[in-house]
Amino acid sequence: MRARVAGRWALTAVGAAITALYLFPIYWMYASSLKSPAELFRSPPTLFPSAIDLAAYTWIFTRENVLRYLANSFLLAGTTTFVTLALAIPCAYAMSRLRSRWVDGALLGVMLAQVLPPALMVTPIFIMFRQLGLTNSYEGVILALVTKSLPFAIVVLRPAFLLVPQELEEAARVDGCTRLGALFRVILPAARTAIVVCAILVFLMTYGEYVYAASLLSRIAMQPATVGLYAFIGAEISDWNNIMAFASAFVTPVIILFILMQRLIVQGMTAGAIK
Amino acid sequence: MPSPARTRTRFTDSDALLPTLVAGALIFIIVFIGYPVAYNLAMSFQEVTLGNIRDFARPFVGLENYQALVADPLFWPVLRNTAIFVITNVVLQVLLGLGLAMFFLQDFPGAAWMRGMILAGWILPPLVIAAVFKWLFASNGGLINEALMGAGLTAQPVNFLSDTATAMATVTFTNVWFGTPFAMILLSAGLANLPRDVFEAAQIDGAGTLTRFTRITVPLLMPTLLAVTCLCTIYTLRAFDVIWGMTGGGPANTTNVLPVWSFQLSFQQFNFAQGAVIATMMFALVILVALLYIRSIRSELRA
Amino acid sequence: MRITRRQTLALAGAAPIAAPALVQAQARTISLWHVFNLETEAYMREGVRDWNAQNPNQRIEERIIPFAQYRTELVRAIATGDVPDLCVIDNPDTPSFAAQNQLTDLTQRVATSERIRASVYHTGPWSTAQWRGRTFAVPRDSNTIALYINHEMFRAAGLDPARPPGTWPDLFAAARRLTSADGRVSGLMFSARAAEDATFQWLPFLWQAGGDIDRLDGPEALDALRFWVECVTSGVSSRDVLTVSQSEGVNRLISGNAAMAISGPWDTPRVSQQARFEWSVAQLPVRGEGREIHASGLGGWNWAIPQGTRNADAAWRLIEHMSRPEHMAQSWRSGRLPPRTDVPVENPVYAQAFRAYSEQILTARPRGPHPRWPDISRPIQTAIQSALTGQAPPDVALRMAATAIRPILQQTPLRG
């Protein structure tokens, strides 16, 4: 018994070591944001700031209005996640149940939709959106962001739906459910883990998206934080202290959200395991 | 052992619904992605300059752009760099992701927390990741060299990003760091969904850990594994920001990969047509990968 | 459809009832795109503010685009036909846009302008705004590169900061003495990264050696590249020159990890605020050993009116407004030098740096002008990086660059 408990704590130690090592660059970002400009590039590099310099944080909160940027980021990411899932879930479900050449072709198309780097996609999308009057609007950007995450969501959700036994569905149908009803009442709960994970990933992908937002939103008041970050990259100089502070402010809310939502995610994951 | 899937479902009357659901999302994709793809494809066959980029009817030059690109001295090096970069990344990300997923699936205090925290690495803007790793890998003043020399492992600093021999490995390392949480979390979800009873039955039957892994876990996880591998391949193929931020394709084009070269051609050298040719080639490459994926899912297992 | 000024006036004459509508049409905005986003760019902000104060009926609608995105956005604007009324263009890029007819021809306007005349501008900046004898842009600011030196480190190494190295051999010897044995301090930092920085920083050495871009396979070019190779292989310059920007080289100077750094006046405000040692700016050393050619690179931004805007007249007036000598006198506070000869800068901040850069810019040469400058710059960057990493010997690297550039120069010679 004792050995088993000790074994578990040993695993915790190993896990903590792995996590700490992996997250070191993130620590470096936080530490850099608190260093003075001269210390930032000093050799030998200092692990801890020799003196905490909050000038960068003061700057981004007072002069750059980082809160507004973050609000935009959350708005765009949240809405995109919702729309993406709304479109992807039915599609992935249908693809998991329907097996034919056409569906295979469709899946191929979905895969291919993700190939082009956003930098190359943006010019034609910009042209198209301008014709449709969608530039400089939240709707336009969300639409573009959905095109980016929709193929991903479909590809990820399909295997999850595959793992849900047909029998469950058929049982519900026998009980008088329509196919759609069965989808909502039986399939979605069964694939909850995958959906939650997919939602998280789509949210994070969109939260960190830069190219579409930068090109389709020229009004500063509407821009998300990823674009705001570039306000510190000048023509010849880059303001690294402010960049790191801004990036820290950018990442922290999501990390906090994560920590708060851990319970939900953990529940989702372990629930799926008990079958 | 689970039985292989049936390759056909029974169709009932209400199955007009299913194709409709598929069609909805597909039309969306075709319109908003099909147009950019067609745009690039058309450009690759035309002569495109700043003067005529606004027009749709530009001079048609057939395969001239393709020939010029293949004849460019950079073509084969870039293609080779891309192959190395993509294959190494995919293999490492999937293996590490799987390893981490399995590790954190175990029941020990803080496991779920840590797994969530690792995902934090994926949130960082690529600009920041490139900058931080560039600093960490610097020849003079970089923390990694400090650590290596301090531990006595090397006498001289390793020129991670300034040496043609190590630059590719360094950007690969950074990209693996960046992409592994993604693979890890998807594989975690897949692993969590696996039916426990099969494992228990195998354990009772006396199957060892390795046997359980290879004979049960991997086959059951196959759909997710394949999806993750395919996605990883596509995302790495088009990965631009990390390499651009760290080396700009250098030194001396040793980290120049297809998306970087395409960007340089289109937006630095105003050679839009050749930039579009690269986009088309990337497309063709991915068609191969995606076809493999589609073929492999034919033999998918069902619960 | 768009209404031209003539049509508007005709309508005004024909229909007095339309007068209120006319007033509406005149109260437009001028769309201005630029890259000056940092807090230090007071020069641009003040110009905009002054104009808006004097022209409330024709306010400026600014769009600030980060430098990394700027050229891409301009291309996109041209591709969609949605161009701004006025924009800035980096001076080596101006011919690329002009040669493709994407900039409004300003020759006529210049001819009738009182404020903007060729004779009033330095030849270097003015030449970057010309293409085939016609004017397509107006220089906004200029910069060049020179040598920042750390006085304390000089004295500690037994060197006199009041007499900075004047020739390449002197520079190398000084850098040798200033480099620390443990590699913590590099004697000389410059930028050789895979970007325009490398070309911009190496061209002065090429020119000082007596070479030029159309003779990259000549002995002068080899001489110039060998100098850089030697700096790196001997350790006086960190291998990181291959990845850092010009500004990041100066970061190392500020943090005490480089004794000398080659960079421009854009870094002067920062050095002044953050350096905790005495410093100054010295002229780039000449080749020495018989060659005494002074040369440096010429950078800077030009104003341009894209082709296809309907507001060209207003945009031109804005250019004239921004080109007032008394306004340009403010540019130095943002680390930018005026491109005109008639700008009175009294009591400049960072006075020594101002004098040094003002002197250096007299021998600064533009890149090109050539409409395919990026196609010329990239092989040069590759050659530099190839030689500095030891991938190829300098002469082989330069020969490859020369081969790549030759057909381009045959099609269009250097300097249009």
C-alpha cells in the first residue's frame, strides 16, 4: 500500500519536472517582462530579474489599452468557437455515420482546406470580403476564422463520433427519437470529452490567430491582442519589454481560465473512461 | 479482439438528413476556401506583376512559372528542408504527444492540472515563441549555451541558429515544443474515450503492458492517431511564423521551407506568380497525404 | 461613379440648389497609411495633429500598420484597388512601385511647387524618388549607419574614445582588444541576418573597398566580405550577427555585451536613455591601406500618392505640409534626419550623435534605385550568410550572388 502511494507521488514528481521544463520558455517570457531594458539582453542572462521593473506593464495598461485588445480577443475567439462547433458537430457526426465515396471525397476536401498558409489565403479572402462588404466588421473576421477552424474541428470530431456505438443511437431511435434528437440526447453526451477538447483547441487557435485579424480589421478599436502585440514592433526597433509584458497579459487570462475550468475538463475526461 | 468495421451502414428513409448536414459545412468550406485556392491556382499560370495584380485577366503563360521555379537553385534545397522539417516534426510530435498523453492519463495527484498547463505553450503568439527561443539559443548570452558550458558539456558555445548544420535542428526543436501539446491533448481525449472493459479483460487474461499497448491501445486509438498525424503533417507543412521569426529562412537558406519561400517570393520580391506556384505544389503534396489518410480510414475500427 | 473635380465644379455652376450637397462632397478625409507606431515617433503625430488643426474639413484618417505587415498591406491594397490617398514607402522599395505605375507621377506638381524642388533635397534621398527622369515620391526622412562606441570599454582597453578607429585594420585591432576572452563582450556587433539588414550593413563596406553591386565577383567585394568573415571567425563579432537585427546589436551595446555596434540614429534615443556609460557615434572607418573612400548606406522613407486615389490634390498638399522645413526640424527627436538641405535644427538633442550622423549622411549612398531591388538584395544576403557560416568560401559565395544578379542588371541597369 505504502509503495503504491509512494509510486504515485514519484509520478507527480516526474510530471512536475516535465511540466516545469516544458514551461520554462513561458517563465522566461514573464521574467523578461519584469526586467529592465538593459538587463533583458545582458550576458550572462539572469534567471530572475535583478530588480523588478514594472514600467512595461504600466505602459501597456495605461497607454496601450491592453484590456480592450483582450476583450476583442475573447469576443472573436468565443464567437468563432461557438459557430465552428455548431457547424462542425452535425457535419462530423454525419460523416461518421455515412460511409461512401462521396463522404471520403468530402473528407479529402476538408483536409485540403487547411493546407494553404494563412499568409497566402488572406489576399483572395480580402478581395472576396471587400466585395461582400465584410471588411472591418466582426462578422467578417469571425467568418474567416471559422473557415480556418471548421476543417480542423470536423477532422477531430469525426473519430470521436465513430467511437460512439451505433447501438446507443439505435436504442434511442427505437424509443421514438428522431435522428437529430438522438444526436443531441445520446451522441453528444457520449462524445463530450472530444467536444470539450475540440472547443478548447478551437478557442485557443482563434485566440492566437493573427493573420486574418490583422488584414481584415484595420480599425484599431476592433483589433484583438495578437494584432495589438505588433504595435510594439517599429520600423527599425522592437520594444521587447513591452512586447513581453503584452504577451504575458495576453496569455495569463487563458491560463487562469484553464485552471478554473480544470474541474470540468477532468470530469469530462474521466467520465468518458467509465463505460 | 474487436472486429473490423462494416464498410456500409444500412440506409433508412430519414437518411436524407445526413448528407444535408455534411453538405452544409462543405458548401461553407468550398465557398470561403475554394475561392482563395482557385485564385492562387489561376495566378500560378499567369504573369502577375504589381501592375496587373488587380485584374483577373492576366496574361496566360502556361507552365512557365512552374519551370522557372523548378529551375531556381533554391528549389531542391527548399524541398529537402521542408521534407526534413515536416517528417521530423510529425514523428516527434506524435510520439512525444502520445507518451505525454499516456503518462498524464495515469492516476496521480496533479496529473490533470499538469496536462492542462502544458497546453499553455500552445497559446503563445508565434512572434513571442520565436523571440524567446532565439534568445535562449543565442551563441553569446543564450541560456542554453550557458547551461551547457556550465555543466561542462561543451567548451565553446554551440551556434544553434548561426550554423548551417544546426539551424534546422534548432527550429525543429522549437516547432516540436510548440506543436506537441496539441497532439498530446487530442491523443489524451482519444485515450480517455477508449473502453476500459477491453483493457480489464486483457489484463485478466494475463497480457503484459507492452502487449496491451500494441495489441489493444494502438488499434483502438488508430482513428485518432491517424487524424492527429494527418493534421500535424498539414500544420507543419504550412508552418511559417516560428521559422520566420527565428531565422527568416537562413542562415543561407538552410531553414528555408516552402511557406517561407512562398512568402519571400510573393511579398518581398513581388513575384506573385511563383509564390502561387509554391502554394499549388503544397496543395498537391497534401493531396497525397490526405489520400493516404482516407485510404487508411477504410479499415477503421468501430466500438 | 466617381465624380472628378471638374464635374463637381460644372454641377455647382449649373445647379445652385446643389450647393449644400457640394459642401458635403468637399469635407472629405485623407487616408494616410504609415508605419510609425512607436511612442518615439512624435514627428509623425505632430505633423498629423497640426494638419488636422488647420484643416478641420479635411482630416487625416490614419492607418498605422506594423512594419512587418506594411509592404504586404500595400500590395493587397493595390490588388483590391483600395489604396490610401497617401502612404510612406521605404526608399529602396519606391522604384518597384513606381516602375509598375502604381504611384502617381508627381513631376508636374513638383515643377509648380514652391516648397518641393529638387535643388532643396540632398541628392541621395531625391534620387530614390525618381524613376526614368520623372518624380514619383517625395523624401520624408533619411537615415544612415555609423559606429556607436562605449567610452568606458575603450579606456579600459587602453584606447582613446576621442580617436575612434579610422580604418578597417584599426577597427579590427580595436575590436580585438575590446573582445573579452570569455566571449561575454564582443568587440564589434553588426547585423548579417537573413533580411535587408545584412545588405544594408554590408554595402558600405563594399563601397569603401571600391566595389559595387555590379562587380560582386571582383576583388573589392571579396575584400569587403573577407573583412566580415574575419570579424566573425576571429570572435571579435559574435556568431549571433547572423540572427540579430541592427537594433538588437545595439541592445548588446547597451547591456554591456558589445563595445562597438553599427547602427543608425533610430537607436540614439534608446541608447541615450538606457546606456549607463559614456558613449558616442563615430564615422564608419574607411578601408585604409590606400583607399580612403567614405561611404555608408542611405535609408529613409518617402511620401507617395498611390495610383488610383481620387484625393491626389489633398494628398499633395499634405505632403507639402509635412515637408515644411520648420516641421522637419522636429524629426531628429524621433531619430530621423531631414532629407532637405534647408532644415534648421537648432540645439539638437543628443548633439554629438546628430553631428556624427549629419556628417556620415553626406557620403551615404542609396540602394539602387532599382525596381527589382529585393531580387538583388537576397542573393547578397545569402552570399554574406554563406561566407560567415563557412558554408562556402567568400569568393564562391560572391560569384554565386554575381551570377544571380547579372541578368537582373542586364535587364535594367543599376540607377535606372
